[in-house]
Amino acid sequence: MGHGNCEVVAALLLFLSCSCSFYGDAGDIITPSQPIRDPEAIVSAGNKFKLGFFSPLNSTYRYVGIWYSNISVATPVLWVANRNKPINDSSGLMTISEDGNLVVSNGQGEVLWSSNVSNGINQSTAQLTDDGNLVLKAGPKENLVWQSFLQPTDTYLSKMRFTANKITGNKTLLKSWRSSSDPSDGHFTGGINPLGIPELFMWKDGHPFWRSGPWGGQKFIGIPRMNTSVYLKGITLQGEGDGTFTLSSIQDPDIRLTYILTSRGKFTEQYWDYEKHSWEYTLEVPSTECDFYSKCGPFGRCDAQNSPICRCLKGFIPENEDQWNKGIWTSGCVRMTSLQCDRIQNGTEVGKEDGFMKLEMMKVPPFAEYWSYPSSEQECEDECLKNCSCVAYSYYNGFGCMVWTGNLIDIQKFSEGGADLNIRLAYTEFDKKRNLKVIISMSVIGGATAIFICVFFSWKWMATHRERKLRSEETLSFKTREAQETVFEGNLPENVNEVKLEPLFKLQVLETATNNFDISKKLGQGGFGAVYRGKLPDGQEIAVKRLSRTSGQGLEELMNEVVVISKLQHRNLVRLLGCCVEGEEMMLVYEYMPNKSLDAFLFDSLRKGKLDWERRFNIINGICRGLLYLHRDSRLRIIHRDLKPSNILLDHELNPKISDFGIARIFGGNEVNTTRVVGTFGYMAPEYLMEGRFSEKSDVFSFGVLLLDIVSGRRNAHFYGNEHSMSRIGFAWKLWNEGGITAFVDPAISEPCFLAEILRCIHIGLLCVQELAKDRPVVSTIISMLNSEIVDLPTPKKPAFVEGQSSLGTESSTQSDMMNSINNVTISDLDGR
């Protein structure tokens, strides 16, 4: 072993003191009558691990720890109990206390460490297993009540399971020693970061220090060594379906393999070589300057083989030229030419569509989003182009489509491994001559191929279905043009192209899927017609919206939905799979939502218990993300106009998806007037209800009411005063001013640990339902408020509709809010549809 490795050994191995000699090892258990006293120890049944007292190198303090047994050389301590409260002498004791906890105490009887479990049973036994896990069992059935694997120190063993929950924020963390002679909490922590696609992160004093790159299905993309390491290939990361991600290993337990987070901020892999009788080091990260988190700042790339190591991505320039030239790269780079979406919003020359620059063998940025619906790299690119927030994508084989929004940080060039990263750039950043040649060549080849295919299939189609096809196309073309004129309030923008209704489902396929539209498959009825549940030949469940032949307004709404939703794609919006147009039949096909809609849970006394506060908060955030996409991030600005619980669908994991775009409108300006007021009373903003004016703030008002619904768990009609009716808004406002707002909270979620977050949501809800639209926050601000990025919230002003309304004051009449379709889409408004 070379001089450099000897230094690594000196710094990484947590040596046992030479004075540590153990005798009287007493089996593998600790009981109230059978404690261990310094210098006694216990050994696991297979003689693989030992638990006892030790002193670190150059220290006289005593600690209780676990280390490998039967190794003749210095061995790392794997777990420490009293790491932050050492024993000053050799009077230490580890035993079971009167309340059933495992404790470490000194000679004066002072408890220095406890398992701190409130089990209320004193029949407890501690045992050291052959996995290196110290477990505490209680009661006659020996129920597991505590284990050291869930409270690790600085070491990960092969049988541990690391978890992180993106909803609650709870995670298992490694914590480094402060130094090689001091096991107290150090500066570094490590664990899973569940935000976006999960990654391994190392933090220094709470700030990101290193990361592994996102999990790519079989490995972490940012650790090239995972391609060749026998040991790293045994690691796997899985989602549990409740927001929890678990890291585990399937290594042979006979392989003495450890991963240690050192006091110097290094994550090392080491194993015991039985032939050499020594510890071998096979991995250490970070290992180069480029491994440190965000070394080159936003939109900068780091390459350890270059000098200097940091360069701006193509199409970007240093934000601070002077600092950049001095080798201070943290400020990063900025874009030279705005993307097409920004140019559209700024009113400048639109120009051509954006393109992508491919970077190969890259450590891709953090906080990637996984999009499950693109099934190819081309679809991934197309979906990224449709989303104005998408600035990069990567299609990783065996995993799928990853996309990024916002600043791209911590990008690194590898010599092997990694993934292809495609950066979105304005069209002016590409070589025009080269692209022109490519375009001409591809156009000639593609055009010739397309002409041949079109001629062949057109001939075949016309020969068998000509009359039927022409009739369907005429009907569809007319209705689509009519719907486009209806859906857009104002001049039709250039980027509203002809609606594409692919894929087209054959009528026979949908008849088979729904058992010929059997009544038992019917899930709901609306103004457009009926909705049926079906199953395609490949097993995929679908919802089929079938237009009634006698429907008047329903036809307009169905075509309106085609125009709007065919241009949208987001995880928090219901997905349109295709349509069917044959003869007089017109149908839309959607993904099926097994949990139906939010109101089916929220207002059901038996089912609402499944919506604990973590799930409700996740639903609130998901609705916000979907709204932000509609208002700002999609190519077209969409005002939904009918947000309510029955239009929020829930997938199998209870993730929210906004549905029913039958009365949505493409929005071009700041505010639009309409003579036809449609929507659901109780959720419509006052300026829209009374004057027909709608904007983004109209949807914000509806969201505010919806948020109050989610917190209270009651319908609007369930709020009444003693003398007159009171709306949910009025009831919340009254309690807010009286200082009794906790009475507004649904008892099913009124847990003290979440109360502050729940009250913050009520505060945000009241800000959203303020009477004047200008006082309401925009959706991006709401998201920042929900995630506490904005700490101090403004005081809400008096909301609209504080008192219950007995009449609507317009010519309209309400319909029932209970006309549910498959996806519980309600057709409830003020204009009989």
C-alpha cells in the first residue's frame, strides 16, 4: 500500500485504542439482569460483530460501539451509541432501564444515551445480530421496537435500508465523526434527497457538498464507477408508493463491506480482503474538483481534464466576467439569447423554434423531473419543447425521460459513463449552414418517404372507406374550426395550430373495450353525454367520453376540450390518449383514474380518513403546479374557469390531476370579458360572476375556495350560522378574525405536529379569495408561500361572498354538482348546458 493510501487509512479508519482488551464476552444479548460493563462486550451469534466499550485513537474518552469481530488488524467502528456524550473513565454501563429502554450510563448513574422508545413495557431484551444491527425487543412476543440501523452514525452496511420521504421530509442520514479521534456529530451528513428523481447527497453544515446524480433505474448516473464495481452493482433504490424511497443492498453478508462518510467529507467504499488480511479501498468521492457541488455555478460545465476546469455552456456567457477570469466560478453563466417562449411573452420577434445541443457522457443536473408518458427520446424532446419551463432533457435507456426547469447546476463532463444531456437553446445559437444542409437532406428523404407512404395508404383507405372517411373529416374539420373560434377569447394567435387528434381509436376497439357501451360500464353523465370505463387489448384501462347525439352545448364543450387539452401535457393534468371519429360517433379517450375525484374522498365520512394531512398537502401542491403550467409554462395561457373538488382527479397514488377543460379558454391578454358566464357557483370569482371578467386571478380565487375545502373537509352547504347562512369563506373569515381558526380544520387532520402548516394554508386560502383580483397572489407566489420560501405572509383583506348568497342575480340557473363522469367531471355552471 503506497504512501497516499497510508494517509487515507490514517484518516478514515476509526482505530480502537491499543488499551482496548476485552474479556468475558457474554453471548449476544443484554437484559436488565445481564448488562455489560466496561470493558465487557457481547458478540453476535456467528461471531461477525462485537458490541462493547472503546476509546478512539489519541483519546481517553470511552464510548459504546459496534465493530467487526475476528479481524486481527485495526478495524473501523461502525456505530456509536453515546457519540455526543462520552464517558470520562472506565465506569461505563450498558443495560435495560426500568422503562424498557436500552441506555448507556456512567459511574454516577447519569444516563448519557438512550434508545428513547416509549413502549411502556419493561420486558425488553437487546440483541446484536449477525448483520451488525443492535435491536431492542419488548414483551413476550419480542416485538421489535428499536434498531441501530435506523439511527446510523457514519457507516452504511449491506443490510441497512436507507429511506427518505419527499412528503414528510423524514430521512435516514449518515453523520460523520468530527475527527478521527472524536465521534461526536461532524460537519457532514449524507442520505437520499427525494426531491425530483432521488439522488444520494452529501451536505456540509446543511449545504449541498456532493451528489451522486439521479437514480437511473439500475445505478446513479453521476457515479461512473457503478458500471464496473462489483459491490456498487448490488445497490438498488426503489419507490414505496407513499413518497418514500428506500436504498438497499443485496450483497453477500459474508463480504465485509462498508461505506463510510469520513470527517473530511469523503464517502468511501472499503472491503476486507481475506487473502491480504487488510482493508482495501475501491471508491472515494468526491475525488476531483469537479465533484464538488455546483463548482462552476448555473449553466457552467466542469471538466477535470480541461484547464481551466469551468466553461460556460454554448449559448451562455459568464455572469461576472472579472470573477470568472480569476477562477471564481460560483456565479455561473447567463443565457445570451432568450428562448422562444420568453420572446413571445416579451412581445419581441418570435423567430424559429428552439433547438437542443447534445452533451455526451455528462453528470446531469439535480432535481430532475421524471415524465413517464414519453416512450422515446423523440417524444421526450417534443414534450420538452411544448413546456416553456423545460430547459433541458435526457432520455436515459432503461429509465426514460428526465427534464429540468430553472437553472442547470452541477453539470460535469465524464470520461466514461454518465448520460446524454440536451440543452435547450435559441435557434440562433446553432450553425445555420450546417443545419440548413441537414434540413434539406432530411426534408428530401423524409418528403419522398412520406409521399410514398401517403399515396399507398390513401389509395388503400379510399378504396374501402372513402365515403365514411369524407363524412367524418368534414364533421371533424368543421367542429374543430368552430371550437377554435369559441375557445379563444380574442384574436387567434399564430401558435395555435391545427388540432391533431392522433392516435385515432377505431370504433370497434372502443366498443370491445366498453362491452358495447354496456350500462354496467357507465361511470357518469354530463351535458356532453356519457362516460364509460373500458380496457384496451393491451390491458390499459381507459375512460371514454361519448358525445350524445342529442347534445347541443355538449358538442361545443367536447370540441373545446379537444382544442385545449390536445396542446397540454403535464403530470398534474388529466391526459388525453386519443379520440374516435366515425360517422356520427365522436368520442374522447382519457387515462382512467381509479380513485375518481377529490370530492369522493374529501366529503365522504368513511373515506376521508385516507386523506391525512401529508396527502392533502401533496394534493394542494400538485394542483398549484398544474395551474402554474396552465397559466405560465404551457405555450398557450389557459384559464380553466371551473376548478372544484370534482374536477380534481386522483390517480392510484392519490396524486392530483386537473380535469374538465370543456369551458376553459385560451387567454391572450390581461383580462377578458365574456357574455356567457359558466362555472360552479361558490367557486367563481366575484368579477367573473357579476361582470363576466376573467383572468388568471379568477382561477386563483377558485383555488382559494378549493384549498379551504381541502382543509375543512366540508362542502360549502355545510356552513351555517344561527341566524343566516354562511359560506365556507365567510365562516373561515369569521373564525380568523375571532382568533378561533383552528375550529375550521377538519378533525380528521387536526394533529398538533401539522397545525402550523395547516394554519398557513388557511392563511394562503384567504389571500386567494380576497374580493379584488389585484390583491390576490399569482400561482407562482402561492407555491413559494406553500413551501415557506416566503416566510412572512401579508394580512388578508376582507374576502368576497362573506355572507351566503340566496340568489345569483343573473339569468342563469345552477345545476347539480353531483353529475359525475368516470373521472367525476362535473358539468355544473350558471348557464344551463
